[in-house]
Amino acid sequence: MATAAASPYQGPVPREIVDAHHHFWDLRQGHYPWLQEDYEGERFFLGEYRQILRDYLPDDLRHDAAPWNVVQTVHVEAEHDRGDQLGETRWLEALHGRTGLPSALVGHVFFHQPDAQQVLEAQARSPLMRGIRSKPVTAATPDGSVRGQPGTMDDPRWLEGLARLPALGLSWDLRVPWWHLAEAAAVVRQVPGLRVVLNHCGLPLDRSAEGLAAWRRGMAALADCADVSVKLSEMGLRGGVWDHEGNIGVVRDTVAIFGHERAIFASNLPVSGLSAPFGTIMDAVLRGLDAREQRVVDAVFAGNARRIYRLEEPPAG
């Protein structure tokens, strides 16, 4: 794991933070197959995830983010048992009632499951629900193909489920590797009124000159869709590698393509901890943003997330 740049960051810092992408779990209260038992092969590429095989709750996030002032958060579905998609929502609602966090939810539904409409409606009834993250089936490599398979972005049933979101007041948290970004942009253009939040800077995992050029082209295609925003989050590389200078460049390019008005800070805790501590992530995002004005920093670290996920500002004091 690389360390942050030696020279201290000198620019403006956020007065408060809305963490727009993180995960909570209580392993006694829910079932997370990917975390609790599925350790064969290389299914999880971001590092040795046995390190996060423990409960992760609001006090843990506050501890990991200290001394930064995280005041609100958006919980994104954590691959809870897919046979109990609403169970995660109910547990998070209760957690919010006890602790005040999370402030909003992005839940899960498979867009192509037979009862997608009913489950989407049930998710939308949660007062905390703001969006859905339903990961489409994607190719394992840039030269692979999954076209025609169920659950892909060209599956008619999957597209039908995606198109239901605007009427329910739900956005789509989009998570695909960089080689599917242009395809995702074409899909977004087919759904009028769909609000989209791209996860993890579009996952630019290939840091070669050719890989980054292809990533930028895909990002530009998505940025050309007016209702797409992007999370400045999870820049860890395979095996938990953290490339600090490279990640600063990823943030810089992402903000240049989307504009700071559509860029949202997010931690991806606790998964991001496999690559870097919160303070190192903050340093990379702040340096990549390279803002000279406090209003820009405040927008990226709080205001944009509040607008996009429809959060009210917490009471002063």
C-alpha cells in the first residue's frame, strides 16, 4: 500500500462530508455470502477481504473517518442475501432509527427477476430509499462478450426493469468496469428521465496509456448524458494496491470530464480500507480536485450528494 504524498495538502478542505457510498453489516443480523463464505478463486479482486469479515456499523465508520466531519451518509446495497432483498432495507431502517445513520439508501433488485416490479415498489416505499444498484452481467475482460445473456444491458427484460425507475422516483447506481461505459451510455439514452450515479470513477483498472484513453472515452460518453453524475470513490487496484499519484490523476480526469457540479465524494468503506485509510483517500481526492474555492470543495464533498440523493441538511449544532 502506498502512502499519501509527503508534502501536506494546502488547499481548502470540506467543512462537512456526506459520504455518498459505504456499506454496513452486522453478521449476526444478515447473510452476506460473498463476505462470509465465498472465498474460492479470485472473485473479489480488491484485496484480502477476510480483513473485513467483521461487523461494520456507524461507530466503525465514524472511527475510520476521524477526524473528518462526516455528518450524513448514503448506504449502497452490500450484496446481502439476494433471496431477501428487502431484509437489508428493513435492517438499515432500524439502524437509522437507532443511530441516525445511514441517512439514505440505495437498495437492490435484479431488474430481470420475474417479480421486479413488486420488489421495486416495495423498495420505493422505504422513506430512506433513493435509488437502486443492480449490477448488470458484464464481460470479465475488455475483449470478452456477454451479449444476449440474461441480465446484461441488452437483455430486454433487464432493460424493462431499468425503465421502471423514473416512475418510482428512483435513480440507478451504475457499476460496470470501464470497458462497458460506452455501452452503459447508450442504454441511459434509451430511458427518459433516468437519473444515474456512476460508481467508483468508472473503475479504471487498466492504468496503461491505452487503458486510460479507453476509460476517458467511455467516461465522456456517459458525461454527455445530462442526468449522469459520478462518485469519486474506490480507486484501489487489484490485490489492494494503492497508486496515489495515479489516483490523483484519475480524480483530475473525472472532474474535468464531468465537471465538479456532477462529482460526488464517497468512501466505499469498509472495502476501501483494503487499499488505503480514509485520510489517504481524502488526500487523493482533494489533490485531484485541486479546487481554489471553498464552494467547489463543499459541493463535491456534501452539496452535490444532498441534491442528487435528496437529503435535507442536518440541524445546526
